[in-house]
Amino acid sequence: QVQVVESGGGLVQPGGSLTLSCSASGIGFRMYSMAWYRQAIGKQRELVAEIHSTYATDYADSVKDRFTISRDNAKNTMSLRMNSLKPQDTAVYFCNVKRGLTYTYWGRGIQVTVSS
């Protein structure tokens, strides 16, 4: 059974930092790409950052130079370090694990709120 679990969300002031973590079990972790998506109220879910099995990374323009995605294959975990947070970063953040077009799994999401 595949399980994807996010942790580390919460409330942070503008300009602050937060680190999200995602653990995945029940899969051959190192063969999967992993990504963070987010969905703000009234908006569509959007890709924030992705790290491939090759360790190549992609970022949304809105978070480049502020967010850093990383993975630890030995621990089956992925992290998203978020710096210089803005109110517009407020959203539910979802961890996605995928391999090709066939296998994709989602976490339940975790709230990140940036507010003073």
C-alpha cells in the first residue's frame, strides 16, 4: 500500500521561512519523480517544484530563488525549503509522487499560511 504523508506546514510571518517534508512508502522511491503542488482558495492547483529521479529540478517562476526542493532516497523523503515567504504563498501544499504516466500518488495536503 502506497502512503504519501506531508508534514511541516503552519503559520509564518511574511519574510519568514518554513520547510515542508514528504515521506513516501510502498514504492521504489528512487525511481519516482516527486513534486510539490499548491492550491489556494478559489484557484487551481499549480506545480510549485519538482525533483526528478535524476535529481534535476524545476520550479515555478513565482518561487524561483526562494524555494529549494531536495530528496533523500535513503530515507524516502523529499523536502521543500521555503524562504522569503509572501502572503501569496498561502495555500494547501500537496506532495505528489509519480513514475511515468501510469503511477501517481498524492498526499492529503498541508496548510501553509503566510500572515502577520
